[in-house]
Amino acid sequence: MTRTETAPPLAGSATHQTRRSVRLPAETGAAVALAALVALLGWLSPSFLEPANLLSVLGQAALPGLLAIGMVFVLATREIDLSAGAVFHLAATFTALLMVAGVDPWLAALAGVAAGAGLGLINGLLVIALRLPALLVTLGTWWMIQGLSLVAGKGQTTAPPGADVLATLSGKAFVVVPAAGVIFVVLALALHVVLHRTRFGYRVQAVGSNPQAAAHAGIPTSKVRLLTLVLMGAMAGLAGVIHIGAQGAVAPGDGGTFALLAIAAAIIGGTSLSGGNGSVIGAAIGMLILQAILSAMTLLGVDAIWAAFATGALVVLALAADRLVRLWRNRRAGHSGDNPLG
């Protein structure tokens, strides 16, 4: 009769037992932070918790939030797009000028989104051709695109006729909910699925995790990086189009802080600057956190001139938090060395 015997335990293994650790979603920290922040702000200013104010925060977070969820894909490939805010502005300006020229508002809107995607394509082609990080390339194209916007708009506010047609994109859905907020939430959920449930999303994370290994596995790394920048441009273009519908005009300074806010929101939401992973929903929550803080400053009577300082401080805090998290993970993994460039 055959008897199956189990192998004896190795010496010293009796003290080591298998532990199953519960891994929380990447968005958990951001969600808890948002809940705590809302509770704190509600305690400091009860009017903050009024439904109208909370929906207003959602609406204000929508446009930079669209850039944030696009930025997740860029950051996941170990890249950064600094030109996103300028792309937003040029797409809005281009849409407005087309409407001034008599183009149908909806066709102008499609052209604005296409213009944003086209600018992202140019960024991607330059990154591939010059073999430079997107951080450096988009630093240059940021100034170029911004200058082109000023030239096209002649440095003045452009208020196109018929902008009220696009107000559908920025009006109220279900009577009280900002339509831009609905678009923001729907796209965040859709792109979350794209990042974690599609081949493209898998390739994005693989390229960011280990570009060399991804290339050896047959993943077209250059194409993936190119597509993430195109996606980033399209999201910025869409935000620019919605801005025209919401404001009815585009001014020279509109969207100037959007790129930094998008980066900060993505980091707060669990996307690391070191690449390899990302959280679209986390970035959406991160943008809500940033916008809640900026909105609370107004409710608490803080002078509006402090908004720029607060924005910069939030970006620095987000970068510091990302750095600390990476150091902690490296220590847990037993890595003694640390790359100062991430």
C-alpha cells in the first residue's frame, strides 16, 4: 500500500508561519483623508457640508480632475507632462476662435479635443525622437504652447458667440449635479477599467515598472509612452472645451496651475513618481481633496491671494509624501540603496 508522507519541516521553520496580509486598495488612504478633511472642515465651518457647496466643490474639481486622471497614465510610465495646463488653454482658445469664425459649436468642440490630442501626439513624438524624458520635453513645449495661445488670442479674453450651446457640458445634470462633475466621475471610472482591465493598461504599468523587461517581452514601449501623452492631451482638450461652455470665454491666465494640481492629485491618490502603478480613482479623490482645501480657504475667510501659495505647498507636500512612501516600501523590501532620482 502506498503511503504519502509529508516532508519534515526545515530546521528553524517552526517559528515562521505563513501570514496572509490584507492588501487595501491604493485609494484607501486618499479616501480616508478626504473623509477626515470633510469632517474637519464641516466642524470648522458647518456651511461647508451643505449639499450645494459640496456639489460646487465637485464641479470645481472636474476640469483639473480630468487632467489628473490623464496624468495617472503618464506618471505610471515614469514620465511627467508639464505642458498639460498650456494644452488646456490652447484647446480652449482654439475652440473659441473656431466659434468666432462661425464654425458650429459642437464641431468646434470636437476640434478642440482633437487639438489637445494632437499636441499630446507632438509631445510624444518629440520624446521618442529626442530620446529625452517627457519632463524635459514638455518643459519646453509648455512655453511654446503657452506662447502660441497668447498669440492666437492676442493676449486678450476671447468670448465666442454661441458658447451657451456648450453649456450643456457644464450645466446641471439631474437639476442639481454639475454636468462637468458627472463627466469627470464617469471618465474616472472608465479609465480605471482601462488601466487595470485592458491590455493597454497592463502595458502602461509594465513599461513604468521595468522598461527593459517590457521591451524584452515584446511590448512596444515607445508606442505606449506616445499613447499616454496623446491621452493626456485629449483629456486636457476636453477640459478646455468644457471650460468654454462653463465660462463662455477663455482668459490668458486660465488653467495656469492645472498641470501642477493634476500631478499633486495623482500622487495624493496613490500614483507613484517611480512609475509601474497608478490609481485613476485615487487621482479623482486627490483632486477633490485639493479642491476642498482651496474652497475651504474662501469659506474660512482666507484672502484669495494665498491660493497660489497654498497650491504650491500642496504640491510640495504631495511630493514629500510620495518620497516617504517609497522610502518606507524600500525599507520593507530590504533595499539598502536608494535612487535620489526615484
